[in-house]
Amino acid sequence: MTAPSTIDSQHLSDLLASAAPPRVLDVRTPGEFEATHIAGAYNVPLDLLREHRDDIVKHLDEDVVLVCRSGQRAAQAEEALRDAGLPNVHILDGGIAAWEAGGFTVNRGAQRWDLERQVRLVAGSIVLSSVLGSIAVPKLKWVAAGIGGGLTFAALSNSCAMGMLLAKLPYNRGDVCDAQTVVSRLLESNPS
């Protein structure tokens, strides 16, 4: 497996201003996308991209830049697209966080917590509650151990079951984002 190709925010900004800009696919949840995204980006949540990658790849003949919060989900999306035969895939180094930190323009909507922040809140709350609860019910300490094990597995496997579950909550869904909608948006803006 080859290392993912990354580009920095300045390079992406230059590419977007060029005569042949790349397609920017934002693989965060629709809720995260609605809150903040790069102008012209398409929202293709990671789970949707994985499930319908072959249909989506058919409509991506130019360079593609993948964006998420920090780069982890984009790396997973990059692997899925390369496995489907798309060679011209890049990842925005540092994700939307680096883009914003660099002072580049974003479109803003209703503000929501990023999925990674939600995972930290839920995991931390469960651990804290179970440790405090273990004073009265000693076996509750194993709930904290289970969350710790889950977080360790998430780091080692570069996946997060809690994040995938939280992404399905209505709060994180935002506008309807399905494969047919994504493909139709790609077709509408296809220059060929």
C-alpha cells in the first residue's frame, strides 16, 4: 500500500483558483459539513462513500481532494477510492481545521460540535460516571475499562465505532445525503 498523497491548504487554495480545479469531497457527517465547509465542496460522508464508492468513482475523472476534520476519515476514504481504481486522490493535510487555521474562507451554517469532540464527550462521560459509580457498585469499573479498550482499538484500527454510531444521530445528519443525491450533484457540475 502506498502512502496517501497529501496537499496543504495553500496548495489547495491555489488549485481551486486554477482553470482546472479539483473536486473537493468532504467526508464528514452532513451536520459537520453544514456547520463549516470549503466553498464548492461536495458532502460525501465516509460511510456513504464506502457503501457506494463504485457508483461515485464513475463520476470522478479529475483530481479529487478529500477533506475531513483532521485527516483521519479522509485517509480511510482515500484508501477506499484507490481500491476502487481512482488514482488521482489527495488528502487535505490537517483537514478543515488546518484550512481554517490558515485563514482560508469557509462557508458557515448552524454551528455544531465536530464528531471527534462528541466522541470525547461521550467516552469521557461514560468513564467518569462508571468510575464514580464504582464507589457504590464496584463492577462498574469494567464499563470504564471497556471504553478504554474501545478507544485503544479505535486508535489501532483507525476506525471508531462510537463515532459511527454518533454520526447516525439526527443531530449529525443534517440535510439528506444519499448516493443518488451525491451522484446527481457530481453530474450537474461535470465539465465534460
